[in-house]
Amino acid sequence: MAFSFENLKIYEKALDFSVSVIDVVDKLKTPRKHFRLVEQLESAATSIPLNIAEGKGRFSKKEFKHFLYIARGSLYETVAMLQIFLKKKWIGNDMFTELYTKGEEINKMLSGLINSLKVVDNK
């Protein structure tokens, strides 16, 4: 593989998760007036693997860790959006549970990777 982020299992999981969310979006039957919420869900979900990739391309562990925090924030945003979609009955319980479970796994992996990056802060 040509890019170092492609070797990260967390990247693969996040990429698959974002594709799953986009697949759900493709099947939504929401009123047109809620298009901005749909766009926000897609943006948050795709931001997860994009930030992992961008962070891996940076030159220091400190920068990588920063982008992993952003990826985790995007994961949280995605889950919150999915909760809204569930409450609005735009997605069913089964789909929500499937995506939520995948999100939990990604959250654990991101937290583990963040914790593994020992960064010495210069104060």
C-alpha cells in the first residue's frame, strides 16, 4: 500500500462505517426540508476516516493525536445525528443498533490509539 494510513485497522473500520452511513442516507425517505441534516450526517461520518488519514500524514505524533481527537469528535457527532434520525423515525431500531455498535468499536479503537501515542508536551 502506498499510504501509511491504509495500514491502520482503525482507518479501515472508520471507512467501512462511513460507507454504511452513506448507504443508509441513500435509502432515507425524509422530507426535502431536512436536506441539511442529511448532509450533516454524511459530513460527520466521512470526517472520521478523513481525519485519521490526514493525521497519519502529518509529521509528528502530536499532530496525529490531534487529528484522532477530531475524528473521535466526528464519530460522536455522527452517533448524535443517528439518534436524531431514530427519534424522527427516519431510520429503524435495527439499523441504528447496527451503526451504534460499529461506532462503539471505533470509539474504543480511537481511544486506545490516542492513549498509545505518548506525546511530550513542551510547556
